[in-house]
Amino acid sequence: MLVGCVGGDSERYPSLAIRDAERMVGQFTPTTPAAPPVEPVASPAQLGDIVASAQGFHRQFEAARPQVSRLASQARGAGPESEARSRALVAIADLASLHGRTALALGDLDRLEAEAANTFAPVAAIRAAQAQVSDLVTAQDEALAEIESAAR
């Protein structure tokens, strides 16, 4: 049986070599035009508004922080039924609310980054805005942790 493959009867068994018609020749050109550039998901003005909003809440946070710190210090060691403790808890909750509003701006920027990633839109401006707002949120996290530990 193997003799037929090796044998010299080339007319009965065709060659397995590549024929000229099987060779790829020429150039391929795309049949569809190039995709248009992807537009950013948010304009610089929109990103600026989000950052400005976060900065506004941060200013309110920083303005309220000294008073909340005083109330927390006054509540240190006070029982849960004390008026000093109640005032401190309400003030800390108000400060935490401002922190939450600042963090919402970061959430908006995160949403825009995800949307940009899904559409292959540029993300550099969004990430720069995220870094600014993230710094504010981190500073507020640290301040709240200090105040809460002062109230214990």
C-alpha cells in the first residue's frame, strides 16, 4: 500500500506541492472606511463642574470640621445618654453627609470612566479629575477617622 505513495507513477497520483493558483498574490485593501474617532464621554466643562462640586462640598466640610472636632472632644468619655455625646454624634453625621456628597462626585467620575472604557473613548481627562476628587475624599476619610476616635 505504501508503495503507491512512494512509487514513481506521478500520473496516477498528483503532486502535493502548492500550485500557482493556490499562491496568495497581491494586496488586500479594506472594504470599509476607517472608523471615525471616538468622542469623549464628557466635555472638559462637565468634568470641571463635577470637580467644582466636589471642591465646594470639601470647603463646607473643612469649614464645619473645627466645630465638629470641638464637639467630639467634649463628648470624649461621656455616656450615650449625655447631651454632649448627642451633639457630637449629630455633628459627625452632618460632616459624614458632606463627605458622602463629595464621594458621589467621585462615583460620577468612576461611571464616566467605565462608560469611556466601554466605548474606547479617551479617559485621561476623567482620570485627572478622579485624582483630584480622590485626594479630597481621602483627606475627608482621615479627618473623620480622627474626629471619631476623639469622641471615644
